[in-house]
Amino acid sequence: MEQLWAHLIKVQPDPDPWVVGVSALAAFVLVGFRMPWQVTRGLITIAHEGGHALMALVTRRKLEGIRLHSDTSGVTLTRGRPTGPGMVLTALAGYVAPPLLGLGAAWLTEMGHITLLIWSVLLFLVCMLLLVRNLYGALILLATGGAVFALIMYAPAEVQQVVALVAVWFLLFGGIRPIIELQRKRSRRQARDSDADQLARLTFLPGGFYVLLFLLVSVVSAAFGAYLMNPL
């Protein structure tokens, strides 16, 4: 166990500035352009639903399972009081989970703990797999987890570092775009059951307030994460 822990917390050297810059550009392309975003958006959904699930457990709601769909949407099923702080916090956790996870990953990266970061991602995916309740969700989690496991087992440290950097930037950038998409749908009255609108029904604040709150958390997380990732 001591050897495993020593392996997990070993510190890797700082990446070259150009590597950080190129990884940020790669993540921006994945998020900013339609075709790559359609392919990768499901990864943000995994983080989103994981946020709901984790908060449900923290607030002691009964977690019945998670469903991930091929259109990159998802749903986390819980039981408990339909109102109250637990339900509010569970609904709040989804859209803020990807940027906050990105911020935490940026901190680990800045500390040089790339190995710990990658193993943490694998553990997160395994936990999600135990909670998923549909075939597509299980397949996408198996594929993603398999890719992460292959990265751990077969990729050299330099490749692991680059992939981790791209993943961190992707979470930071990818946490913003779904919120913008959410507001566009809300303006067309196409998202009446969104997290923001559920929160509006649970509290005295309008849905637009929660959209702004989600956006604020995402932008601040991205800005602070970029500050941590700055190699200069």
C-alpha cells in the first residue's frame, strides 16, 4: 500500500509552456466547434450527473440511479422530500460540477500530481458505472473508463501529462457552453424542466437567477483554473 500511495502522489515535472498552450487550444477546439463538441459533450454530461449524484448522497437523499442518453442528455434519479435544502442542493450541483471538477483537476496538475489525477478520474468513472441504470450509459462509461485505464497502463508519462492537460482545460471550458445552451433553450421555452427551472419552482428566485449563478461559477472556475495552469 505504501508503494501504491507513493506512486499515486509522485510529482511530475512542470510541462513546457508550449505544451500547456497547445493543450488549451485543443480543448477550446473540442468545446468551441460544433462537430467535436457533439462527440465530446457526453463527457461533460457524465460530470454533470455525477455532481447531482454526489450531492444527493451528501444530503442523504436516496439515489436510485443515473441514466446517460445518446443525445448527450442525462438524468439522476433520487427519492426523498420533493422540496427542502437537500433537493435544492442536488439540483444546484449539476451545472457547477464540471467547472469545479476542472478547478480541482487544475490544482492537482499545478501541484504535479498527474498520476493521482488520472487515477481519480478512473475511480470516478467506476463509481458512476455502479450507479448507471441504462445500457447506453454503461457502454459509454465502459468505453471512457477503458480509455483511461489504457492511458494508465500503456502510455508514457509525457503522454499522460498531455492528455491530463487537455482534460483539465476541457472541463474548464466545457463547463461554460452547456449553460449558454441552456439559456438559449429557455428563451425558446424548450427547457421547462431544466435544473434552473426546477430550482425556480423550489425557491422564490427565478430560473434566470440560477442560470447566472451557474455561469458565474463556471467563469470564475475557468479563470482561476487558467491562473493555476499558467506555466509562466
